Amino acid sequence: MRRVCLGRSKAHVTELAFGAAGIGNLFQPIADTEAAAAVAAAWEGGIRAFDTAPHYGLGLSERRLGAALKDRPRDEFTVSTKVGRLLEPLPEIEGDDLANGFAVAATHRRVWDFSADGVRRSLEDSLNRLGLDRVDTVFLHDPEQHAEQALTEAYPALEAMRAEGIIDAIGVGVNTTELPTRFVWETDIDVVLLAGRYTLLDQSGLDELLPAAAARKVSVMAAGVFNSGLLADPRPGATFEYAAASRPLLEQALRLQARCGLYGVPLRAAAARFPLAHPAVVGVILGMRSAAEASDAAEHWRRPIPYGMWEELRAAGLIPRLVPVPEERAGG
């Protein structure tokens, strides 16, 4: 699988990356063996970039990912994690963490902290959970409500770590576009992890963020490309941004599915490949919670998608005419 560098940094990723929220028991529990099998299947499919965070399952995702990668050659894969939420142990378990989306015992509480000390402590804790002596990329995780501290304290701390060679790349991970655009123009970040804002249903990232990233040579990793499920399996009850999709959105997703089906292309394959056409987007992160999902993702990633399908979507008004599509970027 093709590898690309993040911005001007030394960090690289495969174009398809493993999103590890699912192995942190996102929405429902899975066994340790299932998590390990998901990582193994991703590896077998050529994936060598893995993204996690303390937030995912109160550290469970990091622990499982580290265990699954411990016997792999360290120079063959890259890992990214995130800072901004510290995990503080609770004196006793307080139910579960489903209110935050994870089917784990509430053994810790999350504490927002974008201070320089908080960033260093968060990364140290992550390394301990991962069982690694370094990670390649660190993202500032959801800093929208802490923008100034993230810009003036957290980012400089990460910049110092990058200068010292402790990490290779700095990023910001968000599901909005205004703040990462500020980071692109006001700092020397290497990458933006943009969730849900450059998809077949939502191209708002194209307004300012993606042009800015292209101008500043900042890489973008697209995540949330299924908009939390609707573009993976459009049906009544499917979710868009973690809530039941409205009827107009469901109808649009069903039309997309029908048009893609005329070319024998599953909608999820089209949704995963669509963002990569933009010159600023270097990769796509897909959540994978099982071996079957990882194998399916790798298989569909390699599936040829005829240019005629994208023309069909444009002609039907399902994607804007001026939005780049994958075959155009590849030269036809």
C-alpha cells in the first residue's frame, strides 16, 4: 500500500490507516482476541498506519493497539495518538462510560488539559499504555473549546518535542473547520485529521480549510468518511453524525448508493476513496473493530472505480461539479 509523508515532516502513513476507536469498545464491547485479530487483518491488508487516543475506551484502545503491534518491526509502522484529555483514576468504578460512547467500566475521568505540562504528561501516559518508546504523530484532540490554550501552550510544547526529535509530526484532530484553518495559517503543524467534513455528504472542508492546507503544504487525513454510518449502510435508522439521519439525508445516501451500484461499486468503497482526490488529502482513516471489517476495508480500497461513476454522480447532482474526484487526481 502506498505510503506518503505528512506535510514536511519525517512521519509517513499508508493511504489507508487503521482507526482504533472501535477496538476501544466504541458503542459495544469486543474481546481482546477480536481487537488483536482486527489489527492483524489490517496488517495483512497492507495497512501500516494506526491512529488511537486516550479518549477511546479510557485508554483501552491504546493498550490493545500496543499489544497487537508489540511483535511487529517498529520501523515498518507508524502510530499516532492524541493529547488534550488526561485520564485521572477514580477512587471506585462509577458504572460504565457509555455516556461518552464507550462500553467500558468508568475507571477514570477525562480532564481537559492543553497546558504544556498536560501535553507532556498525556504523551507519557500514552506511551506507557502503548508499550512504545515513541509515537510518530501527536494530534491536539478536539481543542475547539480550548483554542487559545491549545495554540499558545499545547502547540509550542509539541513543537519543542518535534525539534528535539521526540515526535516526528504535529497535528490537530477535529470535526470542525474554523479552528484547524487557524492552525494551518498561524502554526507550523504538519497534518490535520478532519472528521466528517470532507465526505460524499458534507464538503464543508472545501470552503477554507483544504485550500489553506494545500497552500501551506499541510497534509490532511480524512476521517469519519461514512458520517458515523449513513454512508456505510444507508437505511432507515442509520446515523449521521451520531444521530438518526433525517429523511432528506437518507434519501440522498440511497441515491448515491443506487448510482454507485450501477457500476458495481459499494457505496462504502466510493465514500472511502472520494476524499483522496483532493490534493491536500494524503490518506483516509477508517474505523475497524474486527478482522472482517479490516479485510473488507483493504479489499475495497484496491477496488477499481471507473471514472464514469463519478461523472454519473455529478450529472445526477449528487456531488458538486467542481469537486475533484479520484481518477482526475490520478490522471484519468
